[in-house]
Amino acid sequence: MDRIDKNRRKFFQTSAALVGGTLFYSIVKPFESNAQVIEENEDKTINPLWGMGVDIAKCIGCGKCVSACKTENKVPKEPFYFRTWVEQYTVKKDGEVKIESPNGGMEGFEQSVPNEDIFKSFTVPKLCNHCTKAPCVQACPVGATFVSPEGLVLVDETYCIGCSYCIQACPYGARFMNPIKKVVDKCTFCYHRISEGLDPACVEVCPTEARIFGDLRDKSSDLVKFLQKNPTQTLKPHLNTHSRVFYNQLSSEVK
């Protein structure tokens, strides 16, 4: 009987030690992980995490970004194929919102609403949001859409079967079927340029610096400084896609 009691006490002591150790590990481990992330983020040898900021207050709707994107990335010239485009929002005094984007805004805009009826008007660049939780990646049945080590959502043209599932899954309307290649096309942040240390074409040509590109892991990057100085928002945050395109001065009319 004494031997049974001793064994029982030993069992409970061992169990308590294991439980305590597990609890301690579960509490301490997150702090170790966070410390590791911070340490890694300061290590310049790891991959950047690319993102873009858009200052709507600076956008003048000139369309140079759209034209530069089409030229740089050989996007078909037809007026309904775009990797990036610009929308004009006109809010009337009666509350009606008119949204226009003739030819993706490539030639700029002419106001179609009489001045006396306008409450406010502004232009908003749109593009792939390079989501952390990208619906298009989940929808692709063959793995052609994937996330690169730098956080970019890209399309492997050799895998794409042209099923269009990802086009339907994208909540931002940022994908299209390339009529020449017969595969899905979209913004890549000009991956071929940024890999060489250059800015995306749309950023380079913007005359007002309304687009800000940079590494979210680099505290000294223009993008991080932009995010620190401005209250920014993402499009459709309720979808929980964790977009990496951040807008300053984003009005509630923009969807």
C-alpha cells in the first residue's frame, strides 16, 4: 500500500513538473520568437518585404503611371487591360457618387459633372494589393499563383492553365486574362525592375510622388516613413486579406 502511495505521489509530482514546464515554454516561447523576428528584421541579408503607399491628396489623375506600366510590362494596348489604373470619384452635392475611369485614366480625366453640382472630386490609383492572405493564391488549382519570398503575389506563366478562377477570386479586380499569352496577368510591382534596385515604373514616372514604394522591413525606407507620418488605410479591410498597398486620405466612397 505504501509503495502504491509513493508511486502515486511520484506520478503527480512528475505530471506537475511537465505541466509547469509546458506552461513556462508556452509563455516564454512567443517572446523568444518576437525577439528573433526583430533580430531578423534588422538583418539586411534577409529578403525585403515590398509594399506601396498611395497619397491620394497628391494624385492629380494625369495617367502617366498607367501609360508607363503598359509600356514597361508590355500590357495589351486595348482599353480594358491594365495592371494599374486610376479612378475618378466625383461626389455630388446630393450625395450621388460618380466613378469614372476612361481607358484606365491613361489620358487623364475631363470632369463630366458641372462644377456647381460637385461637393468633392479626387482620383485614386488602383493595382494588385499583394495580399498576405491572398484569395487568388487559394483559388488557383495548379499553384500557378504564388507568394514570392519578398511577399509579392506572382503568376508562373508556365503553370497557368487559364482557368480564370483567380480572376474571380480577386476582390480588387486586379487580374485579367492576357489575350496574347492566354495566361493570367497582373501587377508585379515591376518585379524585374525592383530586383535590380529600381523603382516600379509607375512610381518612377509619378510627377507628384503620390506613389511610395519600399521595404516594410527597413525602418529607413520611404514607405515606412510614409506609414509613420500618415494615418493610412487599406482597401476592403473587412475581407482580412492583409493588403500591402496603403492609402492616405482614403475617402469612404472608395471601394
